[in-house]
Amino acid sequence: MTTRQEAYDAIDSERSYQDSIWQDQGHPEQPNPLTVGEFILMLEKYTEFARTCWVNEPKPEIETLKIIRKIAAIAVNCMEQNGVLKR
């Protein structure tokens, strides 16, 4: 089993990767913020990718977990750009 800190570290690593993609494409460090609705659309699309992977891959656990990491990082990015509400 993975610790919570290991999960957070994986999400943070994915966020750094996402930022590097924007920078490699010549975008400023902070791209134009997306709305919460735009992030929801992205989250739905990547959830669909995970669902398809789970159904179609012979051993879907690894590839699906990669998508789950991406989904978590997209959600973090949403909060970075639009604010966060603590429980």
C-alpha cells in the first residue's frame, strides 16, 4: 500500500510535468487560467480515458493508475487557478 505522502508526491510530480509541457510549448509560466467548468470537462474526458483503458487493456492497473495520477493533478491545477476551499 502507498502512503498518503507518496500519493501527494506523485501528484506533485505530475503537476510539475504538466507545467513543463506548457513551458516547452512556449507558453508563459502561468497559462491563461481555465474556468472550473473547463477543468470539469477535462476531468470527465480523462475519466473516460481511464474507463476505456480499464475495459480494453489486458492488465489495465498500471496504465489506469497513470491516468488517475493525471486526473488528481488536473484537479489540483483547478484549485491552484480558481481557489481552494478547506474542509
